[in-house]
Amino acid sequence: MSTTDQRALADPVFRRFLAARAVCMAGNVLTMVALPVLVYRLTSSPALTAMIAVAETAPYLVVGLPAGALVDRWNRRRVLVWTEALSGLVLLTVPLADVAGALTVPHLLGAALAVSTLFVLGDAATFGIVPHMVGRHRVASATSTLVSVGTSVGLVGPLVAGLLVTSTNPVVAIGLDGLGYLVSATVIARLRWSGSESVAPTGPDRRLGREIADGLRFIWRTRVVRWLTVLGIGTSLAGGATSGLLVVIGVEQLGLEPTSSALGWLFAAGALGTFAASLALPRVQRRLGVGVITTVGYATALVAMLCLAQTRHLAAAVPVLVVLNYATTTVIVNGIVTRQVVTPQHLQSRVNTTARLVAWGGSPLGAALGGFLAGPLGTPGALRIASVNLAASLVGAWAVRLHRVGRLDRLADEAPASPAPTG
């Protein structure tokens, strides 16, 4: 496979992998809208609605470190197949419980926790699969393509979900997500590529704690990875508050009805921003340094979040959310691609899950605090307080001179070679 051709879509195995992920992503978008709407309908509580976002992100704090180290030991393709199959089965319990008249908020929170915990393992596997499947010089193309397809689905998905939620029972959307997971697992189970059946070589010391420490040391000693990870905490805190309150913002700040399909436009606006960022990022990375991209992203997200706090109309909120998600997606995906490029293959899962744990660990906290602050302060006050985190990341990026970090292609050329996989 030539490393001069940087188009991941030139690889037929990656195309099939992408199709499987697209099916799964389509279902995820439906659940993204249906779960908070369903909880808000059942409880009318902003705090409980925000807890769905907490349940969807908190597992990274609990199992992120061991998950990455364990998946580096195992066959990553098989891990992804099993986690997706089990996630599908868990989600299908929601419509079954609804039919039986036994659906409760604790059931929904439990399902969100279970699927999110499985997601950590699947995410760790995917981090290692993508650079192994397409090669280091195609990582930017592959990751951006995955994000582009996901957000293309996200542009239509929220609108479809809005129609499903208002015209049928929201559990229908969740059931479709469960089926999507099962389809994706079936396709990936049949894929093979060079090294797809490999596992890490057995060393003299396979203690989990030591393997976790290896990943932590790599993150700390690699300057660009260290600062992208630490400063990413501000993005996760602010992003958690926004995502956890999105339905509440629509109802209480913009004056929409809880049953209005227009709520889907808020999710679609975010998806549009993410889609635009994923299309632009590979070209931007060829022209600008990794540090410049991140620093400008923090500044743009800060301004957009402060504007969202002032917005009172749907027509104004939509473009603001587009810009906000464009900026935050650029920061996040830029960090992911950079880590995948500079990290040796045998450390991919633990380094990337550990970095995501640290950088995204603030998301459940941000969602929880946003939900509780929205009660006494309203969503505008909660958003203003959350924006302080973006300001802190911006100041930190400037203080450590992150803007001086060079372009991605130079980082790729300087990255250490990975050891050959073993069967």
C-alpha cells in the first residue's frame, strides 16, 4: 500500500469498515435525540435530562485507563465486534420494556451507562484499527472521512429523529439504534486486513498497572500530546454543558414545545458544524500547524458559546451552534489525528483512551453542573459559566506556546516506527 496516496477511501477494506460504521452512526443519532427527549417527557427535570449526558460520558472516567491497556493486549477487530453486538442487545431492551409497560428512567440511565461502557472498549479498539488498517500517512484522511460520514448522517438523523419522536414513541428510534449496532457488528466480523488478526507480543511483565503507566508516560513526555490532552479538558467541560442542556435550551430559552420536531434542528445545526469541520480539517492541517489550529479553535468556540447564551430565537441559535460545533470538532479531531500519527502502534489504544479520558473527563461534570446551574440561573447563566473553561484553555494554549507546534506531516515524519505486528 503506497504511503504517497493519502486517500483512505482508496482502500476497499476501509470502505467496507466505513459503511459498517455509518449504519451504526445512523442509529446513534436517533438515540442522541430520543433519549433526552424521552427523559424530559417522563420527568420535566433539566437535571435528570442532563444526567443522560453524564451517563453517556462518565464511563470513560471509570474504565478508560484499564480499557486502553487491555485492548492493546487483545485482537482489536474482535473487541469491536463484541462491543457493538452487546450494545445492540442492550438498546433493544428499551423498546421491549416499553411494550411490557415497565420502562423507567433508571432503566434508561442504566442502558446509557452500559452502552457507553462498551463504547470505551470499542473506541479503544477503533483507535488502533484505523492507523493499522490504512497506514500512518492516511490517518488524517481516514479519521476525517469517518467524522464526515458520521456528521452527514447527523445532518439528516436529528430531523428524522424529531419526526419519529413527535409522531411515534421515542423508543422506536432507540430500537433502530440497537439494530444498527447488530448490523455493524456483522459487517466488521467479516472484514480482514493485513494484521487484522494480530495481538500484541507477550512480554515478561504484563501487569496491567505497568501497561497503563507506559501510556501515561508517553502522553506526558510527548509535548504536543501532553498539551492537547490537558487543555482539552476545557473543551470537554464546556461541551458537556452545552450537549447536556441542548433540549432544555430549546424549550426554556428558545421557547420551543417539548414535543416540537424543531428540537431536531438544534442537533442538526451541531452536526452541520461538525461536518464542515471534518471536510476542512485535512486541508487545514496541510497548511497550518497543529498548535495554531487548536488555539484558534478555542478562541472561536469561546465567542460562539457566549453568543449562544444571548440567543433567544431558533433562527439565531442554529448558525451559532454551527460555528460552535465547527470550532470544537476542529479542536477534538485535530487532537485525535495528532495522537494517532505520533503514537507507536503497540501503544495506540491505551494512549488514545487515556488522552480521551483526561481531555473528555470533564464532559460528564460539565453536563451535571450545567443541569444544576440551569435551575437557579437559567440556561444563559449556565452557558456563561461553562464558557470560562474555554477561556482557560485559550489562555493556557498561549502560555505554553502551543501555536508554535508545526504541521501534521512533519510530526508524522518525526514519529517513531511501530514494531511489526505478531499473529
